[in-house]
Amino acid sequence: MASRAAELYLTATTQFGLEELLAEELRQLGATDLQVGTRVVEFKGNKQLLYEAVLWCRTAVRIMLPFADFAAPDERSLYREVSRIDWSQYLRADQTFAITAVTNRSNLEHSLYIAQLTKDAIVDQFRARTGQRPSVDPVKPDVRLHLHLFENEAVLSLDAVGESLHRRGYRQLTNEAPMNEVLAAGLIMLSGWDGRRPLIDPMCGSGTILCEAAMIAQRIAPGLYHQGDFAFQHWPDFEQALWDSVVMDAKQARLEEPQAYLAGSDLSAETLERARQNVAAADLEDYIRLAVRDVRDAQPPKNEEPGILLMNPPYGERIGAEAEMAGLYKTIGDTLKTNFQGYDAYIFTGNAEAAKSVGLRTSRRIPLYNGPIECRLLKYELYRGTRKGPKEE
């Protein structure tokens, strides 16, 4: 595998709508030749950059190292081409592995069968050469492989991460419909928040937006919360000394003095208690203020310049919730108009109809997804004094 200085061709995946943010994160780390696609960014960098990307990227879901590509129009060619790879470069017989396969517009249409056939070719090679074979562990494998088959062209990649990067490791408890950490960080970054001005979440739920904001403000690498090893730590060319140095640099980058006023509230005392536990688990109690409060009573902090208000209100997916949601979103709009003049407000919602009840004109509408739900991040510029314009239709 690669030496420390060797240039690597890497791929990072993310959520729809966050691709440019991820590309900029990678660029700031020193990545080159960036190519932005849908939910993916391809880039080049050395081993140190790979380690830093896993540790620092807030909007990455996975980071992978492609190492083989070939035509696979049928099962015989897939088995043959996988068998031609020297698997001892990537895997030992005493390690466990797992394969995830994705197929699109190809003759081989069943991803589970493709993964099984790939596994058979790997295992058969080990058995023929050594008399031993690595075992499959679909839950916590030492080595995780991805096979992407598109128009009969296969790409095999090593997963550098293991468990998805959106699972930071600090969330102890969540509410019924939690927002994942990558999306929360993405919303903050899309808002253009500078990490200095106040950031308020008046419907904070389990506190994910606030935790991610605090990590940005205090320069805390999200990968420091990761539980256990990353997948690349089981690769044959893993360099412990280099990884230790990258981790030490990240720990030293943290700012201890609070950089911004961060506050959240929620109507439910039980939900807010979950937020408190998550904030404590992330060691962020010194940076985040929490209170039980109805959204209609939300207020900006005194003696602070106007900042950002960012919230993810309920979408009201159950039948018969339309009137309730319209009333809630009207209350949100009234609160913004009355209490948050001078702020930039962002509402992330999957209910476009209810959002009309906010009664304010949007200056931006950014399409995103929350899981399978199509959403919009709506920006409202809350000018001081009166500034009338047509409300949302």
C-alpha cells in the first residue's frame, strides 16, 4: 500500500446539498484536484491528509480509498477480476471483513449477490494460497470494502472510516426524530455563521445543532469523539506515529475560552434534559445555555450583537396535523418578527405548506434532505424597523 508521501486518490461522501461545503473543508486541509459530484467529492492527498480528513471533516459521511476498477458485465468477469487482485496487500487471514455493494444501470442487479460473489473470490484466494481465510463480520469488521457497479464498470474501495462519520459518539439520547450530526453541521455552515456572533436554537430538541455549533466555534475536531478505532487503523500501512501526531495537533487546536453566545430552548423539559446529557457527554457545558421555554417566548440575548437563529421545527407528518402545524409556524413567524429584529433566521423544514404560515419573505431556499424527507433551509432576513414585502405564497 501507500508510503507516507505517496499521493492518494480519495473519495468522500456526504448528504445531498452539502457537497460544496465538504469540498471547501477538504481544500482547507490541503486536498487538491477536487471534483464535486452528487453526494460525493473526489480529491487527492497524502496519508496525513487522509488522517486529517477523517478527524476534521464535519460534513463527510465516509472517506474511501479506491484501489481497483474493472469491467464486470457478468458474474464470471466479476469473480475473475476480483480474484486477480492481490488481497494480501489489503487484508490478513486473521482479520474480519465486510463488503457493501451498490449497483446501478448494470447487468448484475442484485447488490447482495454481488457482495457475496466478491466475498467468495477473496476467500477462495486466501484459502488457495494459505489454507486459511478471513472471516466475515457485517457489524464491526476490521476491514470494510465498498464495491460500486455503474454501467457494468466496477470500482472497489477501502472504507477509511468504519462506522459512519455522522455518528460522532457524543449523543447519548435523542428525541423521536433526531437530526444527524453531519446535517446539523451542514446547516450551520450554510448559514454563513462566523463562529463569533450569537447562535440561537429556540426548538433545540436533543441539542445537536448547538453541539455542532460549539464544536465549530471552539475548533474541536469531530473525529475526537469517535468511539473505538477508525477502519484505516487496521490497514497494513497504518502509521501509528503519524496518527498520534495528527490527533495531538487536533487536541491542541481546541480553544478553551468561549468564542460565541450559544443558547437553546425547548418546550419539553424531558427533551431538554436529553439535550443537557448530550451537551455534557460532549464536554460542552461551558459553551451552551439551555432553558425550558415555549418558542413564542424566545428572546435574543441582551448586550449581544444580532446573530443567527437556526431551528428545525416539527414537520407534522401524521394525518390531521395540518392545522396544528400552520398554527405553530405562524407562532414562529410572529416570534421572529417581534423579538429577533436584526437577526438572520433559518428554518429547516420538510413541510413547505406549513412554512407559508411563517408570513415572512424568504431570501434563500436551499434544497436538502433529512433522511428520506425532502426539505428546505429557508432564510429570513429580519430587518430592524419595518420593511414590508410580499409574504410567502
